[in-house]
Amino acid sequence: MVKKPSLPLKQTILDAAVRPEDRLRLGTALSAISKEHDITNADVEALEQSLEHVRDSRPVEPYRFE
């Protein structure tokens, strides 16, 4: 008689298949880039503020399919 694997084992197998250990972690990559180029939170805030002046804040017209 074959015994079914328990739920944690199934979850472990699925996690290993979907999320390999050598995957790129976005947060870690962005942190490394910011450290490499000496980007601070103040730099990001200044960029966000400068983009507010050029960003179009008007509502978007919905697409019309006729």
C-alpha cells in the first residue's frame, strides 16, 4: 500500500519547484544597486517630488469600443 505524503512535504516540493534557491530577489537586487551607486532615501524622495511637477494628473479617458 502506497502512503500519501503529508501536506507539509507536498508544500515543500511545490515551493522548491516554484521558488528555486538561486532566484533573483528584487528587494535584494535593488538594495545592492542603491548601495553601489550611493543612492539614499533623500535622493529617491527628491526624484519623486520632481516627477510630480511633470506628471499629468488629469483623469484618463476610458477606451471606447464602437
